[in-house]
Amino acid sequence: MQIGIDSFAARFDNNTNKNFNTKDAMAQLLERIVLADEVGLDIFGIGEHHRKEFLDSAPVVILSAAAGRTKQIRLTSAVTVLSAADPVRVFQNFATLDIVSQGRAEMVVGRGSFIEAYPLFGLNLNDYDALFAEKLELLLKIRDNEFVTWNGKYRPAMKNQPVYPRPLQSPLPIWLGVGGTPESFVRAGMLGLPLMVAIIGGETYRFKPLVDLYREAGRQAGHPEEKLIVGMHAFGYVADATEQAVNEFFPSFAAAMSEGVAKERGWPPMTRARFDAQAGPLGAYMIGGPEDVAEKIKRHSDALGGIARVTFQMDAANLPHEKLMRSIELIGTKVKGLVNG
């Protein structure tokens, strides 16, 4: 199983819980990517947001900076908000990243869980799904054809137009990032795309029927079993012992969730009881000591009928850089071996 890290390039000051020097925040993020490469992790993903608290509005730029400092780790988006982007430019950016990284680029595309990109780029939120479906169709056509003829509703038509550069990998890996919408799982299966499931709450086994929909749609569309790959993304953090990990992660995570996303979306505040349920055996969070987290990853895989990749989202909590570095070290040197041993 591939194991990696996803980051939203949070710009919190890890000591005072206030926004701080963005130069330092970016430098620390790049240090974490370098360490992930050095300890043998398989993948590092950068999200895309257009909000003050994150520095990932241009994820390919960050990934390109990381490409020059790393050797083996694969570099991906997590996710590219394709609905709000031009598929031609998305492909060109990631094809260029693939060349710069010598064949280590990927992308996870999705509609995004935040809506700021839509008014920012002059798009109608009512076209949320239609925009994504059309742009994904074009992106895949560009990936598979050097010369593209295409016509749609939301972008000018293309008539036998070439798109350059072409990536080193053929095809360039494109995953579909999904939450809990059945139609998204079916779409990924019909297209034969790898599936990255973001499970940010709830019990993992409840997503199994959706994963089954994906696999069945893929089979009915004639895609071979080996193309129907499933990955999982969830909040996670590893310390030397489980009690330490939980006690370090909970306070700032609860504050961030209660004051930020939860308040915006009308969710109840994050209580310790809710957190402990998610950090427990059936919950989604991968938080604990190396042995406990490794066992939980195996349970996640069993619950979903087998997964090929898992990624930790740990910078949702305002943890010091040194603790995040230690967590990455433990995931690479201990958790990965325990999962795959």
C-alpha cells in the first residue's frame, strides 16, 4: 500500500495560533516534503484553496519547488478544483511538473469542498456539477490526444488544436477525488479512473456501498479490475504513543474545526467525545502511535474492500512544525513498514 501526506499549506503560526510570516510557513512545508521523501513515503499532495488561512491557491508552483528538492516521492494535487480551472492550463501545468520531476507528477481532480473559487473566477455555483463533468471530459481528452477536437458549453471549442508539453508519463495519472456523492463514485468507475475517497468523519465501513458502486460501474463499463484503484484520505497524526498523539492533536484541531469550517457550515462544535469516537477503532481519524495507526489503516482497507493508497491530512490542526516533522518521520520509518510488512 502506498502511504503519503496531504497538506493545505496552512499558514498558522505554530506557537501563537495567529497568522504569521508566510515565507516561514512555506519554507517549513517544503522541509516536510523533503523529509517525506527521505523517509520513504510514496506521495505528497497539495490541496487547492482560495482562503486567507491557506497558501495553496497555486499548488503546482509548490509541487514544482518540491520537485527540485526531492528524488523519489510522487507529487500530486489534493485536489485540483477542476470546475474552476481551464483544463488546457491544468494539463499543461501538470505535464510541465511531470517533466521537472522526471515522471513523478499526478493529479487528483474534484469539485472542491469550498466554494470561493466560483465567484473568484466568475462562475455560477448553480453549474457546480455540469462544469466539472464537462471539464473532466476535456481534460481526459487532452491527456489521451496530442491534437484535440472538442466542443462544450462552458469553454470555447477546440478544432484539431495541439496541447503542449506532453508529459513523460503516458498516461499522466489522474485520480478522481470524491466525498459522499454516489454519482461521483459512479462517474469515476465509468471512466476507469483511480478513486480517492476523502473521509473526514463517520465510520469508514459506511463508505463501502459507495466504493462498491464505483467498482460495479467500472466493471460494467468494461474496465479491468486492476484499473479500479481506491485510495483514502483522512485526518491523521502519529506520535510515539497513542495517548500523546491524541492529546497533542485534539486541542488545536477542535479549535480550528469549531471556529472555522464547522461554524461556516453550521456543524456542531468538535467535542472531545466526538473526537475520541473518530479517533477510535471504527472512526476515520488515523491518530495514535505507529502500531495503532498501522492497525487502523489495515481496518480501513478491510472496511472498503481493499485500498491501494492512504494519505494523512495533519495540518488541519495548529501543530508545531517540529511535531509535524516527527509525525512524518514515524509514518515513513514505522507505520509504512507495519502496514506493508
